[in-house]
Amino acid sequence: MLSNETDILAAAEAWRRAGRGVALATVIETWGSAPRPVGSHLVVDDAGNFLGSVSGGCVEGAVITESLDAIADGRARTIAFGVADETAWQVGLSCGGRIRVFVEPVA
């Protein structure tokens, strides 16, 4: 679901204040054709609810999974998706580009 930056960050703050585990995913690099620009956010809570977008398609699902892992283990991580990856078609980044996404738990 697309939303504006303020909505996404406000949701992260509200969810955290409500006692939920929260992770924030941010596009930190793109190359070539990419569905979302650098700075795009996706916030995820520990129940799998999310707001925002970092890519689309199955990439979003993979980022949500990584976000849930970050909430569980408390560690940030950088994940990359690109057409050079043999899994690129599986996760839906068949547009010929590459993206890197930073996923961090929100304390």
C-alpha cells in the first residue's frame, strides 16, 4: 500500500508506542529501472501489518519477511534485489534494475 512519508513514519511511531514490534525498511540505492525511488519506506509490525512500499510485487513480500526477522532478532540488515540475481524473477524485480533496502528494528 502506498502512503506518504509522514503517514508511514507516524504509523511506525504509533505502532511502537502501542507496544508492537516494528521495523522500518528504506530504499537506500537504486540502479537502472526501479519501481520506487531512494528514500521510499515500508513499515512493518510484528503481526505482519504494513504501510508504504519499497518496490512492489514479491520483493515487498521478501522485505516484509526480512522486517519480521529484524524485529525478532533486533538486528538491522541490508538486502539487495537485482536482475543479475538468479532469484530476481522469483521476487518480481524483472524490470532490469537493482535496489538495496536497509531494514532496521525501531526501538
